Amino acid sequence: MTDHQPAAEVIPIAIYLEDKPDRARVVALLAAAGVAAPDMTIEALPDTDWVAESQKALPPIQAGPFYVYGSHVTALPLADSIPLLIDANAAFGTGRHESTEGCLVVLAALAEERRVQRALDMGCGSGILAIAIAKLWDASVLAVDNDAKAVGVAVENARINNVSLAIDARHGDGYRCAAVGLGGPYDLIVENILADAICAMAPDLSRHLAPGGVAVLSGLLAEQADQVLAAHAPLRLKRQWRLGDWVTLVVEK
């Protein structure tokens, strides 16, 4: 019986250097490390605007009535769309993830049936949801994140989208942020984070949600929905929106 060894897997590796490397020097360094020199191709790359190339991967999207786009986009939104100018940055929330898109769709649906005067965006990231709330309702929005850089991004995005007066962005540790207690109770609370964090903060959310108020919970895989709903009892499920593997829940007090 003969053992057949599988052929060695060929793994291509691309290395980008500022200056052209010396082939002989590369071979010598590999030999010193006990590595046989692989087949190599050394060539110059054309001058490329890498920012522009990366932006091509971020086309505008339509999420419900919202037209979410970056500053590189020149196409105009539809006349009845609500524009949200959000550039990719250090903070989560460009609208392109299913959880954020689900929140935008659900918020637009809620705006057709209820008034909101005080809202809280907990874990605001880029501030996209706080900005969406400010554009849907004549409401004051407290946006809180435990990442100071994200708060800075949210402040700038609020300015760019002309809603700075409606949004108060704060750096703080969740519901321990002093501004949360001072600004509540809230008609609307949004949490687009992770299931475990949402479950851990459920008692705080319930305490700060006004009677008759609603909370939008996202960042959840569909199989985590029951766990999140159980953590928020006795708040009742009002609606849910599924997009791919992700689900957005609306619970009411």
C-alpha cells in the first residue's frame, strides 16, 4: 500500500514596498532564514488614488426613505428621500450593515404613527441613527458612546447634516452617563450594539423608557431575538424587521 502525500498548497503573497527591492538581496535574506526563494515577480504599480478606489466600494444606499451616501457621491437623491451624509470613519455606522439599515427602516415606520420629543441613542457610533431621529421628528436626541473618538465623529456628522442643535453627543459608560438620567425619561431609545450588551442593559433601558415609549434594538442575529426579548420582559414586542441573518426589534413599555 502506498501513501499518497497531498500536493503542497501554493499560497500567493503580494508585498507592497515603497522602493523597488533588490532581487539578489531578497534571495540572500530568505536563504539565511533557511527558506528557498519562491517564484517572484517584481513590478512597479501604476499611480493609484487608493482613497477613490476604496470609495467605489461604498456606493449610496436607500434604506426606507433614507438616502445614505458619502461625500464622494455625486448622484442626487430622489426628491422625497431624506439625505444622510455619512463618510466611513473610525466609528461604526455607515448604514451599510444590515443592523443599521434595519434601524433606519424601522424608525421611518415609527415616525408615521407616533410623536417623539425625547430620544436616546445608546452606543451611537457615527451618530447615524441620532441624525435620522432628528430628521424624522422635532425631537431632542441624546447620543452616548463609551468611545470618545466615536463621539467626536458623531458631533461632526451632526454638524455636516445640519442637526447639531437637536443632538447632544456625550462620552460615557452607558446608562451610567450622568446626562442620561438628566434627559429622561425617553419616548424612544435606540440600541444598535451587540446582543449580550443589550441584554445586560435591559433593566436600565426599562427604567429610562417613558410609559408608552418604544425601544429599537438591533445588532442581533435572528437566533438571538428570543434571548433579547426575554431580557426585556415585561416590555412587549411591537414589531420586528429581518434583513438577512440580522433582526431589528421594537419593544414597547
